Amino acid sequence: MNNTSAFDHLFSHFYCRYAYIASRMIVLTISASLALTGCDNSGEHHFNDYHQRLANVLEVDPIPFHPQEDLPSFPSTRDLYIPIDDIRIGLLDAYELRRCGLFQLIADRNSSLGKVQDKTRQLRYELLLLNGLERCLTQIIPTSRDNPISQSLIEELTPIKQKKQQQLGAVIWNMLTTGKEWRQQFVLYPHTFAIDHLAGFTANLSAMEDIFALLEYSQKQGYIENNQPTLSSIPNGIDEAIINRLLTHQEKIHRSRYFGQLFYSIANATQWLNTTTQLLNQQENQIRCGKQRNQQQAEYLRNVFYRYYNPQIQPYLAELDSQYRQIQPILQQIFAQSPYQDPELITYKETFIDGKAHQLFRKAVMDHTKFWQRTFQRCQFKVGI
């Protein structure tokens, strides 16, 4: 083989190898792009796909989707925060509290780290302090030499405990509405849930049940301090199991935006359903059905229903409805005790917590269902099970 032939052969080999590698890279790039496109499992994506396929069968342009832009916002942290007065005690008196287990708690709160602790730890401190003050004030009577603290300190602690009890509702409110991990649950999150996974329900429901228990406790303490008749069922101290669960709740919810995402997903589903129902209603008279008629278009529509709406969107709508109906009562109870009455918060509460948005959602589901009921009946399609 001469040099030219050898060179040609070598060039041909490398060229073919390069072409093969390049083609593989193109295939992999296309595959990766398709994978990225197909990995969107959000409710938004499935509604869009469903709407587009119906438009294709009906041979019309899809109706442009316009997200709702007038959804009420959760008020700002600055607007929701309730200022709370500091209560101070002398250093010597604070040191005396070591005898009933409060000195170290107060010292930790006044340390450099304690002064910058988050709202959850602030509430935890207030609850532990109230429990500790209750212990201090219910020790053996002052005349006994076994009494761990002085009469003068008991007289100083009594109004402090009363003031702390009065402030407790505001401390809980500040944590819930201005603490980062808690507040972000309520701020609208403009991303719909995955079609088959609405994450965050269990952790947030459990957290809200404990928050409501704390609010009830704070209300009952105010009931006692206002010299109303005392009920034997009212506890003098809060259950420490709930206190210790606060940090666990914060840890479990800090990655989610649950309530804001649920509220947005419900509003988004409502808008998509109304838009798609409008598309179907506009073309309803053009859908041919009946004996001895070509029902091909109607059959294609039925296929879209059974392939996309029935197995994917319908369960998603049912889960949105179920989760909302389970969490709404506890949220209504919590926000009913709100010490803050602002027009923006009232509008937010009426829309998402009292159920205005949910009512519109249920109506949109019913209107969409009615179209399919009419069409199946008119075309004499049997409902699959």
C-alpha cells in the first residue's frame, strides 16, 4: 500500500469514527432535551396538554391561558408584626431563680446567640418561661424555710407572669406570620403541585393543630387573668410535648410552601378548567353524534377524556379538594383568633381560608363535568369503570 492509500485509509477510519461519535452526541443531546421537556409533571403542564389535545381534535385554535393576576397577597412581615414590650428583672433576682430552674433559661435567652434566635425558638422560650414561672409561684408557702425563693421575688414575678400570659397570643402570631419557615407556607407560591404528589399536607396539618392548641392555651390564660370564673379544665402550664414539637415542625415544613402552593394550585386549576370548558362549550354544537352519523370526532374526544382527564387530572382535582377540606377548619380556627385586622389580610382570609377560591374551584369542576355528561349521553357512550 502506497503512502497516499495509507493516508486515505487512516483518514477514512478517523472520519467514520468522528462521524459516529458526533451522531451519538446529537442523539444524546436530543434525548436529553426530550427528557427535560417530558419531566414536567406539574398540574399546569397536564392541563395545558389536555387543552391542546382537545383543540387538536376539534380542529380549532386553543384558547390562550391567562393566569389570574388579581389573587390576594399575604401581607408583608412589617405589616403583620406585633411589637412586644420587653420585661426586665434584676440580675440578683434572676440569679435567685436558679432555685426553681429558670436562671439558665433566662441566661441563654440573653446570650449573644439567644438575642438573634428565630421566631420559633422565641416562642419556645416564652412557653418554657411561663411553665417555669408557674413552678416558681406554686412552691411551698413563703413562710416556710424550705421555700426556694423570697417573698419579695414572688411578688415581683406575679405581674411578670400575668404580662407574659397576655403577650403569648402576639408571640404565637408573630411566629406564624413573620417567622421565615412558617410565613412562607402562606405566601402564594406560583408553582402548581406535581400531578400525582401534593407534598407537605401531613407535616403542615400536624403543625397547625399544635399551633391552635397553643392559641387556645393563650386565650384561656387571658380568661383567667381577666378575673373570669375559673374552669377546672384550664391548665396552669402548657404541655411540654407541644413545646418541644415546635422545632420538629419547623424542620419538617421549612422546605415546603404548602398552603401558598395549595391555594395557587386551586386557583390555577379553576382557571384552566374554565378556559377548557369554554373551548368545549363553544364547539359543542359542532360535535356530531347519533345513529348513522360519523362520530369519529366525538370518539377522539372520548379518547382524550379517558387518556388524559380521567386518569391524571381528575384524581389531581379530587386530591386538591380533599386536602383543602381537611386543612380549612383548623386554619379558620387559627385566623379567627387573629389579633390583627388589616384589609389586605381580611381579603386574603376570605379568599383562601374562608373558602371563596375553593367554591369557585368546585363550580369549575362541576361545569366541566356537566359538559362530558351531556356529550356522553348525547353520543350514547358508555361510562367506563
